[in-house]
Amino acid sequence: MTFPDDLKYSKEHEWVKVEGSVATIGITDYAQDQLGEIVFVELPSEGEEFGKEDVFGVVESVKSVNDVYAPIGGKVIEVNDPLSDGPEIINEDSYGEGWLIRMEVADAKELKDLMTAKQYEAFIKEESE
């Protein structure tokens, strides 16, 4: 399991990569591993706005259906459309081609509340004990 150092992580197992004022958001390798085979993804439309911790999507696997939470607030500027026909991309490349949405960051201060890779790794270790 990998936890790239250039990403930030939420307690709900989303990752965030910020480039300028744009945040790319996906679910972590740990989350996709726990879910198992992902069979359906429901994502918002471009232009929708979400506050921090709002539900913005749904990921359904053979094991369960789970909400996906916005780790920060913002406006959706791009949706990973290939996931609608190929949700398994998340299992194959959760930090790359399996990203979910890109948001325009509403308040960069919210990024401070997210965990580093080392903090996230310690968090899931503690959570699984």
C-alpha cells in the first residue's frame, strides 16, 4: 500500500493534490483495497459546489456502497468521466487515472486540517487495531 508524500489525506480516506488553486480529489489506495472490486461510481456535475465534509459522490463495490466526502470546500471544475464506464480504474490506479473530481479551492486554510502521508499511515494503522 502506498501513500504518496505529495498528497494530503482526510480521515474519510480521500486524498487531495493541490496545484495552484485547483485540488484533485480521489479515494486512497487503502480505501479502494478495503472496498474491494468497485463496480459503480456516482459523481457530481461540473459547477456544483460543496462545503468541507459534504457528500459529493458515491462509490459502490461488491462489498458495500459508500459516500465520498469533500475533504475541502469548493466548486467542481472537472469530473473524471471515464470512471462512469470503467469504475475499476479506481482499483487499478487510485492516485492516478482513478481520481474523482477537480475542485477550485474555496478556502486554502482548510488544507491545514488534512493529514500528511505519515500521519495518514499512522491513522489507518491505529484505526485497524
